Amino acid sequence: MRTRFSILLFSFFASTSLVWGFAGGTQTLQYTIVSNGRVAGSEVDKYSDDGHVDCAFEFNDRGRGPKIEAHYVFGADAVPLRLDVTGVDYLKAPVDEHFAVDGGRAHWKSTSEDGETRSSGFYVSNSGVFGPETASLVQSLREAKSGSVKLLPAGEARLERLSDTTLANHGQKLHVTEFAITGIAFEPMTIWLDDDGRFFGNPGPWFSELRAGWEETNDQLYKLQRQNAESRFAALARDLAQHPAQPLAVEHVRVFDSEHATSREDQTVIVDGERVTAVGAASSTIVPPNARKIDGTGKTLLPGLFDMHAHAQAIDGLLDIASGVTSVRDMGNDIADLRRLQDQWDKGTAVGPRVWKAGFIDGRGPFQAPTGLYADTLEEAVAAVNRYADLGYVQIKLYSSLKPGFVRGIVEAAHKRGLRVSGHVPQGMVASQMVEDGADELQHINFIFLNFLAGQVKDTRTPERFTAVGESAAKLDLNSKSVSDFIQLLRQHGTTVDVTLATFEPMFRARPGTVSSDVAPVLTRLPAQIQRNAYTGGLPVTGTNDQLYKDSYKAMLAMTKKMYDAGIPILAGTDATAGIMLHRELELEVEAGIPPAKALQIATINAARVLKQEAELGSIAPGKRADLLLVEGNPSEHISDIRRCRMVLKNGTVYDSTAVYAAAGIKPAD
């Protein structure tokens, strides 16, 4: 799954899941973490009426996952006075964070930070454990006369009470309330508390944490939580979407011609309703007299971008549209949730891109993926293919625990129904074998390198699929016969590669205490508490392999360029934070040596062709859908100008990029 489910998901999930409140007395509360119907971890909170709290939290996700111990001391006003957090994070890097208030000074120190201030405020930890402090923050916010609480090291939080319900379970009843905290993440951070102000749970369709003994209430709570979220997104859609009653004319604009990977200067583009009706020289294109005119001088108009590796969530709709991503390919999700989200985005009851869906199939076992369908026999696998085909999916994505012997049969069944096949290379085979079995596409650049490590990697279902590449990629001779033969195999089979360079950049390049290079271009635009995560580092490294991991990432870029030069179709996909990380993916393709205009072509018409949508999308031409992006500057020469979004159209609906970014707490690019 994407980086969001590794570093970012853990940070966000934990920030909404570990809480307690002040109600007096000594008490121990236990919680169960469930991933796709299976117990994946636990939390135990032990707290006393003197403000001391001990929290133990861990879960296992395919060999990854945090193991944290946190010790808190809270004051009578529910504000943290001391915090000590130790353990390992999702990628098993060390966690060592400390905070204390002494003599009117607040000081915090971790592997990534060392700061202090005389200002008062509520310290929010940066280690992925926010349990006791989240409930405490709710209490502080409920008592705040101003309606807000200053956060340390930076930021401001506000609180909204969303809904409440009385749960019944095995003869017991418990009243719980859902609160939402803004100012921490891209969207309100929701939390369910009991009437004593103690954490009750966080429900979810495939990942949840609930108080032990109350796990069966997940669906009831999740339905209420989803309804509240949908109401918020519906209100945002009403505020942000503009539905022009007259034609729209973008005049004197540079138009990116994705078909030829070039730009045409001083053009005028007319949109009427859902379609582009005219494209031509500004001097000769007739603008309807009732058109709304937009001056495109100094700007570039591009086709809407495609993110070809998404795992869509509701907040992604805002992040994508603000960034000019009007189409995404979802590479694995909960069937019902994704269908609901797609319907909302298509109908405009929420802001979001078009969606094409890949059906996720994995084998059962200790490393199974947390979502999708499972197959332990070929018959089950073929049944899964047919179910996805019946639901309108366009592709099948295989995963690491699937038995290698099923690949060829799945490919045959999928192709019979008109579906592409791609995925992780299952444990027990290598990429070349998956290609020979008929796969149309490979996910992730690390699996390309694992092809040359057969017999050297114990289990590619575990984090070894990252660390083994970190130890070996830089040592692979990219001019060797084995590499040339592999690329020739890709060419012969017409295999596409979804490299997801932005997924691996923070893993291999990020170091504690320095801003991660993937986030650096947008750091100051992000909410203050999210900015801190950019300094926490990636995979754990030592003095002996620090440079090696960086060199291995350079090898990933070099391999991408080598495949591109050989004519292997490369796709632009994030598997990371939506929208802004697609911009980074394009920058990384350019860093690898792909010309900027060609990188833009990859994210527009080439993606449309893979999805068989080139007749409707992917280029700017009369008769095509009005999915467009207006940016300052010229990204076909300076790729980073793609970040300077000003206006986005999806099917003729107009969005002010600055306003949509603001709805997710992000500032616009200069």
C-alpha cells in the first residue's frame, strides 16, 4: 500500500485513536486494533487521578508497525506538563521524544527536534502517539473561552461536537460522543469519547480501534462518523464548485499539447458546459459575446492530470482537485466505501476527481493486505476477478501473499473480461516471471530491483522488500546483461511500469532532523503540525549504510530513466499524499532525466491511453471533456511550475485552486 498507509497513515491514525480523559480515580482501559476483520494490535492506557498516564500501543501490518510506550503528566487544566515517548515507529525507526515544562519554559527534544519557548500552549507529540493528549486536548478546547487553543510548537486547534449515540452491547449501554479537532491535519481529526471524557474508539471499514469488548459497535459508529464527514464535504462542494451558466474563455494562454509534448503560445480555449468547444490562436479564435473571460497571459493551460496509483479517501478529493488532478486510478480499496466515494465525486456532492478502479486480490495469511478480496485457490481468484469485472473495475492488482502459481490463471480470466493485470510481485517469484505469466504492468520501482535479488531476499512480503533494495540497488550494474535482458523482456511484452518514485523518496532519503526532500518544496504551505512530520526521517539507517541508501535511491531514478529510454511505458502515480505528491512525482521523473514536457505527457495523454480514455480526456481539443488545469509559468520547461495552480476544471465545473487548498489547510504556491 502507499506511503500514506505507512508513515502518514500511522501518524494520522494514531493521532485519532489513543485518548483518555480526566474523570478521577485510577483505571486501566484496553483497546483492540482490528485490520480487515483480524486483530492486528492493542493499546493499554493506565492512568491515575494525579495526572500520570502510561500508554502502550502497537500493531502489526505485514511486518511493519509501531511499538510505542508513552508516559504523560498532565496538569489540572489538562495541559501536558511532561511527556516521554520511546519505541519504534511504523518503519521500525527509533522513537525517542521528550517534553517538559520547567520554570515557565517549555522544552521538547526528539530524534528530529530540539526546541523551547516561554509561550504557553498545548504540546502535540510528533511520534505518532497522541492517545492521552488527544482526550486532554478535547477537554482543553471545551473549556477554552476563546474557542481555540494554541498548540506547541506551532498552530491552533478548534473543536466541534458532531454527534452522539447510546451503544448497546451484551446487556451493557454506553453513551459516546464524536468530536472533531481542526488544526492538526488536512481535515478535522475525529474522536469518540465516553461521558467521562475518556477515549472510546475510532471506527473504520478496514482499520479500527475500539474499547475492548465493544468491537461489535464498529459498523454503527462508522456509519454515523461517515455521515458527519459526508455532510462536511457536501457543504464544501456547495461552497467551492462554480457551475458557469455561460461559456468560459481562457485568452492569450500557453496551451500544453500533450499529444506532441510541446506548447503553443498565445492561444484561446473556449469551454461551454462539459466540453471544450474551441482551441486556437488568440488572434483568430472567436470568443462568444456572453463568455466569461480569463486572462491567461503568462500562464499555461494543461489537460487535467492523472494519478495512476491512488488509494482514495474522502480528503483526497480536495487535495487532488486543488492540485489539478482530475482523474485517479485507485489501486486497492474497500469496495463499498470506494463506490460511495466515487458516486459523490461523480455527482458533485463532494469535490473530487474521476475514478478508475483496480480490484485488489491477495492471499490469506499473516502478511495479507488490510483490504481487498482474498484467494487461496485459483477458483477463488477467478471468482474475485469476475466479481470485480461485474462491478465495473478496469484492472486487477495482485499482492504479495498471493500464490505465484495463480498469476497466469488470473491473467487469463482478467483478459477474458477485458481487464488489465498488475501488482506487487508475489512472494516466491520475481518480476520477470510475472511478466512472462502475462501481467500488463508492474507496481513500484523496488520490485524491479528485487528481480535481480532472487534467492537473496528471505520474504518480500515484509519490510525486507525495502531494506534489501536499500542495501543492494546501488551495487547493481545497470549496464549489465541481466538488466538489459530484463528491459528487453518488458519491451517484448509491452509491460508498463508504475514506478511511484515519490513513495520511496522519504524512505531512502529522509533523515531525522532534516526536512524530507519530498516535502521540502511545499513545507511552508502545510499546516504547522504536519510540517513537523517532514523532519522525522524514513527507514532506519546507520553510519555504514546511510550513504548507500541515498545512492540506492539514485539507482532507482537511473533505472527509471533507463526503462524510459528503452521505450518502456512509465506511469506517474503517488501511492502517497494526494495531489501535492503527484507534483513531486513529476519533479522526480525530471530529476531522473525525463524531459519536463515528456513527464507532463506521461501524466496526461499517456495515462488516458492506458485507461482507454484518450477520446475523452488527456489532451485539450474541441469535443473533449473540460478537465483542465491553469498554472502560473511554464511547467513544460520548469516542471515545478506545475505546483502553481490557479484554476481547475473538472467536466466544466470550475474550482479556484487557492480556495480548495485552503479547505485542506494548505496555502497556495507563489
